[in-house]
Amino acid sequence: MDYLYLVDIALIYKLVLVVTASLILIVELLNSAIENAVDLVTKDIHPLAKTAKDIGSTAVMFSIILHILCWVLILI
């Protein structure tokens, strides 16, 4: 069931929520690609490999925070 129909908000706000939710999935796919590429290059523990993976995970976290922030601002 689509809960956006239960909340009376404008279409533009619904589009913002759909776009930010899609952004989470896109950033997660890019993060997985980065992690797989780093694993392909080296299996050793290297500070730059760890940094690349951490930055990808941070990007996913920021996209989730953006989505939550959009929900909060729209519902207020």
C-alpha cells in the first residue's frame, strides 16, 4: 500500500520523496561497485582501500540522511 496517498501533500513533494528514495538505491549501487573494484585490485589491507570503502559508505549514509530530512521537512 502506498502511504503517500494517505498523507495529503502536493505532487512536487511526493516527487522529491521518490527521487531521494531512488538516490539511496543509486548511491548504494555505486558504493557496491567501489567496494568490488577495490577488492578486485587488492585483497590486502591497505589504508587507501579502507578510505575508498569508508567514503562510499559515508555517501550512502548522507543520502539516507537527506531522505529522512526531506520527510521531516515535508511533514512539518
